[in-house]
Amino acid sequence: MICDRGSVIEQVRKYIAEQRLFAPGDRVAVAVSGGADSVALLRVLLELRQELGVVLSVTHFHHGIRGAEADADHEFVSRLASQHGLEFHAGFGDAPSHAREGGLSLETAARELRHRWFANLVAEGKADKIATAHTLDDQAETVLMRVIRGAGGRGLAAISPRHSEKALIRPFLETSRAEIELYLRTLNQSWRDDSSNRDLVHTRNRIRHELLPLLEQRFNPAIRQTLADLAEVARVEAEYWDREVAALFLRLVREGKPSRSGRSSARGDSKTWHSILPA
């Protein structure tokens, strides 16, 4: 485990470059919940913003859960943004109502509302990208959860470094939660703890607090890194086959209506597709 401030910065700098997560001039809204991971992401990007050439702001979404505790999270993040002279984008929603209306789990409802808020920020031109603080631990938990529920190769890819359609980027996927907390302590930077992260009703929390520690202790001390590596292999393989299939599609399928000869018979603006492979 790396454990000093410079090492964390270098690790994230390298990952950003490898994954090409930023371009000079990007307006990046950092999603800060108030927890250790997101606060650390903001502090790291503040240290790197000049060399990356990006403009930072802070976004925080209040899900309408946890009452006064969530209100305090909002105030904490607002003050943090102000301390660093950053624009603050605050969103509010009612996740419990959204869950009931849509027949969703509370976690899924909260994520939908949060992502809708992020999309609005991008659509309104307030940000080009949203940076979220998913860590190596989040990756390991997600892979394990999908193995338990059943997943193919694409599912094992779990959390990607970027989600282009949603303009999301994740610079912390190679950084562990333990490294993040040590980094914050070197800065004497406080953070907020979300009490819902300890609620074992949620599958992810049971994996985080019960299953992963058991696997770590009894089977593989490096299980988190192993699962994260599995996700990366699955992601790279999926991207490879996507490229190969796209290239083959262009070679083997032509625009137009099928004919006996296999030649395209496209006319006007009507677009259909047919294979030129033999039946």
C-alpha cells in the first residue's frame, strides 16, 4: 500500500494519463458527498488542476435520506467548495418517493436521481464532465456482487474509468480506500461518515463489511486487488471485441434492401440493412 501524499498524487496522475480522462479546458464538476473518497478526489484534483488544464467546480446531491445528517453533509460540502474558491452546484431529490413510485430499491432510486442531476449540469453547460470517486474497493465490491448474482464477461467489467454517454469519469479506480484515508490525514482534512454505509440490510454493505474481510483473512490477502484486476481484464476484452465486431459489421453488412444477388438495392432515404454472408 502506498501511504504518502506524493504517491497518491502520482498514482492518480498516471491513471488519468493512461485512461485519457481529461483534456485541457475541460470543465469538471467533482461529485462530493462529503465522504472520505469524494473529499480526497477533490483535494487530489485541486493539486493536479493546473497541469491538467481543467476548471473545477463541486456538485453535491441531497437525496432526501438521513434527515439532519444529510443536511450536515450538504453544509460541509458547501463550506469545502467555498474554502477552495470553487463554484458549488447543489441538487435536491426525494429518493424514498422515487423508489416507491418506480418500484426500485432505495439505492437504485438515489443513483437515478443523482445521475439525472449530473446530466442536467452537463446539458445546461455548467460542466463537460462529472468526476466521481469510485475506488479500487468499490470495483472489488461490484465484481463480487455481480459474481454472486450471476454475470458474464461484460458484467465482470463492472465499473469503467469513463461513461461517455453520461460524461462520467472515475480517476480513483486504482486507488484503495485505505490509501485515500491516509492521504487525507496527511492533509489534516476532515470528512463525513455516512451512517447508511454500515446498514447491513444492503447487499453491498454485507459484501464490504462481512464477505470481503472474510475472503481477505481466510483465502487471499490481496482479494480486492485481484477482483479489480479481473474487472480490468474483462473491460479490455469487451472493448476489443466491440472494435472487432464493429469492423466486421462494416465489411459484411451493406445498407439497403436485400436482393437475390446479395447486392444493395437502397433507394432514396429509406435505410435498411442486410447481410452479404451466404444464407
